Amino acid sequence: LAQGIRGRFASGQSLFAATDEGIVRITVEAGDLRVSQRFPDTEPFVDQATQLLPGPNGIHAISGQDITLLRIK
């Protein structure tokens, strides 16, 4: 999160962010931000520069000229 909030999105009490290893879910635990879940299957579609937007059927990953709909379960 050192690069700011841009490209990440909040859902409920979670924050989703794209990394070079895939999307991560960040939650607050005992007053600290922690990666609570990793989605390594998303790695081929995102990197730390990817912007994420919530959609009704998943997460839209926007990178360069590409927009990919990701469904995370």
C-alpha cells in the first residue's frame, strides 16, 4: 500500500490489491493491516500496476490496453 490506494478497492471490511504475485485480500487484525488471503491463480492477469475495479460478476483487472474479468471464489 506504500504506492497509495489507487487501483485497489474496498469491499466490506476488506481491501483488495493487485501484486506481482496475484491479488491479495487485506484486512485489519488487532489494529494492523494484514494480508488475510492470497489468490495466486490471478498472477498471470495482474501485476502491481494493475488497477482493480469491483463488478457485479467479479473483479475487473485493468492493465494497459487490457480489461480482464476475474472471478474469485
